[in-house]
Amino acid sequence: MVEIGAGFGRLTAPLRAAGARVVAVEIDPGLAESLQRRHGGGRVAVVEADFLTLAPPAEPHRALGNVPFAITTPILRRLLDDPASHLRRADLIVPDTLVRKRAATRPSTLLSLRWQPWWELHAERHLPAACFDPPPRVDAALLTVRRRRAALLRMEQAAAYRSFLADGFSRDARPVRRSLGLPPRTWKRFARGRGLPPDSRPYELDVWDWVALFGLVSGPG
């Protein structure tokens, strides 16, 4: 178990009491020293480091944490950008608005679609700001990320798929058929078969649509 931003140990303590093996990552030297003094040893290893630059474990693991809201997206990218990582699940307390954006099936976002062939993102629970001491400026929510039992794409297809997505998400959000330069007949058959409007914008396609379109355009293999 990797705890991101262990801070004052409010999650470290119950995890330790439950018998979990925890790597508590904390960038602040004073907090890391306090964590080591109060919780270090045995099944808890305190690591003073920046999670964004820390090498991930080379064995299957879970991640959790009440993460710094200002760097939520970089943390998610660190966890999810590499589909070949050994991460199996993440449970993160993050801003509520971010959870609703990342866990939504539609409208899609480019960043979420980059991850979704390998990961399932779910909004587990809304957490009002009053739940925290001190309270943050915005409400939070629990975002749960689980590795798909059956990936929608092979790991070695990640780079090509993500390049394809980037081409489809043009800056002016033009219809997908135009941003990708698809032959009219090809797009018409695809859109009709999936119940999509003829002028679908990129955010109107979910991950299953994008994976199917990628397979159609890229061909076998």
C-alpha cells in the first residue's frame, strides 16, 4: 500500500492498526520525521520524497491518499499514464469537480480517454468540505481507480491510440469525421452502427467508441 502525502498520519494510523503494509510518502521533512517517530517501523515505512518523482513499486500494489488538491492531475498522470505499471487500484480523496469530470462516461475528456482502456474510474462518495479539519475551500470526493480485468487495448497500443485521440480532439472541437479526415462512407457506417450523430464532436464519443474507431482506422493488430 502506497500512501500519497501522508501528512499528519490521519490515514497512516488506521492503516497500521488494520495490519496493512504501508509505504507512507511525505515530501515535508518535518512531517516525515513526525510520521517516522509515531508510526514508522514494523509494517510502516516512511519515505521522505516527492511522489511525482518517486519510482513506483516493482510489485503489485494499491495507492491511496488525501492528496494535495493543487497537484491532483499530476498525481493521476503519475499513477495512470503507464498501463504497464504494477498499480492495481487507487483510492484518492480529490476535489469533487475533478471526480465528476474524470469518472464521467460522457461528456468525455481527452485525459480520461487516455486512461480508460486500462482503468475504470468511479466516483465512490461525496465528501463535503465540513468533513475535514481544517476544511478545504471546495467539496471533495473519493475517486476509485481499478485496473480493468480485460483491457480494451493491448499495452503496446497505448502510444498509437493516444496519438489518434490527440488528432481527434482538435482545438476547435470540430466533428470527429473532419478532425480525423475520415472517408464519408467509413464514418457514416461507423456512426450509424453505434448510434452516433453524423457530426459527433470528440467529447460525444465514449471510450468504447474511441477504441472501436481506433481499431477500424488502424486495422488488424
